Amino acid sequence: MYPGKMVLHNIQQILLPILLGYLLTGPAYGQDTERPISPDLQIVSVNPLTGKAWLEWQLSPSADVEAYIIYIDKNSSWIAIDTLWNPFATSYVNASSNADFFPESYVIAAYDTAGNPSPLTEPHTTMFTALFFDSCLIRVNLDWTPYLGWDEELENYEVIVNIDGSPDSLLQTIESGTTNFIHQGIESYTNYCYHIRANHSNGWVSTSNRVCTYTQMPKIPEYINADYASVENGNEIHLSFTIDSQSEIYTFRLLKGNDTTSITEIVTEFNNPSSWNIKYVDTIDNPVQRYYYRLKAINACDSVVAESNVASNIVLTVKNQEIINELTWQPYYDWLDEVETCTIYRLIGEFLPELVASLPGTDTTYLDDISAFQYTAPSGRFCYYVEAMEGSQNPYGIAGSSKSNTSCGEVPVKVFVPNAFTPNADNRNDVFKPILSFTPSQYLLTIQNRWGNLLFESGDPLRGWDGTINGDTPAPEGIYIYFLRVVSDEGEIIEKSGHITLIYPK
């Protein structure tokens, strides 16, 4: 039981009003010994601005009440501090209150015209709030003593904050069994004042003392924007971060992980960077693995005070399906605006990248039809990369771009040799030439007649036989013998020989 629930009275404080009542009422005192009914003490509270306690109660129903006596707990004894000679008084402010420094417990008693005091009310105790500003963790810790007197009818607590003199506002509602709260995300060089409101189930409210602090600490960056994570040179991820230029934090730590929940590996640390745009190149082991990065601001206590959004590389895979290359990629993660567009680039041999398609940012697949030029690709190799672009709604006016890894699709090595051709200058099947699905590193084609005479020879896969003998006289209609030898870039040797029919259409 709460120690304020006491039956001990201070004898001197009680006798004084009783003796006064006897002198005022004379012989009537001896005729009326019935004690009045106690008032109902409902609320004790603290004025947050003055730090003084005040009480509210419901009047005693006894008809002959002429005063109310106010008591405070002093060293586990109830000490009368004032008598209100007003039978209709229902509130009291203790001008000598120290509720700004510790909780105070109160009871009251009714006093009748015959000098009889009522039993004391149930005690009520003010809340006392204490504050600790943790500049390392950038937060304010609030603790308060519970409101005592409402028992199970105490509904909840409310944390009220005042920031730089602005109007009070509700910061958080706390369940009745909890008497602490941590205010995180506070700003530098700012006045924060707090008090607690206790709420009774029927609408009564009691407030605590007010506590204030000035957050004297280095200004933390309002933002760290992860601009991009872009793959370059096969095994490098190029990273960029833009930091609030008003920051007074000058240590930043780059972390990496294999998923968004485990970004814990420290990659490097930047101290007193020369620019508010930090760039870094991370050499990776596996270009088709996704890596996740975050930059964190570190204060002098080695505490994280701000961090960027996550940046992650795009991973592209290509799968060949005959004349179709199927591209699939994991979308860029995670700009502050959406991915606006994805552009697809194709690389064939030593040629420069060719723009293939521009797609909405939500797309993650593309089918590339390579039938028009598949036989001109070195060893049937088609390579691609995807470049994503951030939209224009980034809150810090930064539009990032990110390139994926380069991934290649391998067209199977195929050699097709026609069995006839018609060199009649109609631009249709006028030349005999094997069709390759790749550009060979070595090539030899020879044509002989049935007696073994060499009529044509070529080391150029783009040059076919036009049906002439050594490029001069047209050969007669009939059957000829071809021999083909090609070597792929991977060193695979393919040899074919057979018959080809030369036809002159009538």
C-alpha cells in the first residue's frame, strides 16, 4: 500500500481548528460530536508553468461544513498547511509547493461548525517528471513518478512537448503502467520542454511539472542521399552519396551486406571529407551477386546519428532461345523516387553499345529478336547491360542513374550449307555461301567440279561463289563439290563437304 495512505495525524495541527471551533460555538460543541462526511478529493495536479500544486475536490455532503483543511505529507506524517473558511471551496493552490522538485502527496478534511473534522480523504500524489538529454544517442529520456489516487481508473499518460516556444502538442500516448519515454530524432540547438498529462477514465486530467533542455550538440545532417550504385569495368561498383551541407558531423562509415537486413560489413570510413558528395569504388568478387550499401553519419561518441537510404546494384541475366535473347534483371534498389526508365544496350563484338529499347521503370524483362543479324556476331555472342534512371521527384533534387553488370547470351554454334543456288542475277539466291551463326576466327570454302578441278576458294565468310570458274566464265549447270572448314573463337573446328547444284532457271 502506498505510504501516503496514513492514519496518523499531526496532533498540533488538528487541535488548533478544533479549539477555535469550540470558542466560536460555545456550549453547542458539547452537543454535536458527529463528524462530517469527508469530501471527495478528485485531482491533485501541477501547473507546468509555475510548478505549484493545486487540488480539486467534491464538497462534503454534510450540511454544517464551514471549512476545509489541506494536509501535505511530510516525513510520513500529514501536516495541515491551510484551512479554507469557505464551505463551498472546491479547489486550492499551494503557493509554497515544491512540486517542481519532487512529488507531493495531499489529503483534505471537512470541518463543521461544531469543530468536528471529517476523516481524511484518500491521498493523491502529484507526478514528478525528470529529463536526461543524451547527446551521444541524440535523444531525450523522460521518466516520471506515477499519479497515485486513481488506481485502476487511471487510463493513460500523455507526453506533451513544446519546441522553441511553439504551442504545446501531444508527442505520445503511453499506457498507464509505463512511466518513461524516449524522444528520438531531436534537432540540434533547440529548446525542448515537456510535461506529462495523466488521464482519468471520466475525463479528469492531472499534469506534472515542466522540464526543459537545450540540445547543444553538433548539427546532424538532415539527409544523406544514396545517389547510385553502378557497375563498371566488370567487377567494380561505383557509389555516390550526397550529404546535407549544413551538417556538423564529419565522420561517415560505409557499410555493405548481401541483403537489406544485414548491412553490417564495414567497407571504409571517411573523416573530414573535402566534399559533401562522397564517391567510392568497391571491387566485388561476383558481378552477378547483389550487394547493398548504406552510408552512416557517426558522432564523437561513435554513435550513428543519420543514415542514407540503401543503394544496390542491378543484376542482369541473359538467356538465349534460338533467335531470341531473354533479358531479366533485378530492379534498382532503393532511390527516394521511383525508377523512371530502364534503357537496354546491346554489344556485338568490338562495336559500340547500341540502344535497343527504352522501357518504363517498372519493367524487369525484355525479349530481343536477333534474327536479323545473329550470323554476324563473333561466336554468336550478344552482350547487354541495363541503365536505370531515377525520377524527378527526389526530395533533394538528385536524379541518380545506375548501370547493371554486362551479361551475354550465347547463340549455339550452327553451320547451314544450302544444297542449290541460281546465279541468274535476279538478286535471289544468286550466290552460294554457307550460313554461320557466328563470325569464325578461321574460314575456308572451296568449290570443285566432279573431276577435282578447283573453281573457287575463299577465306572470307562474307564472300560466296557466284557460279563462275575462277571468277571469269560461268560454270555449266550441274553438280559441284564443296569443302568448308571453320574455326570458332573458342577453337571448335567444324568441317563439312558435300554436293551443291548449280541451276539456271528457264
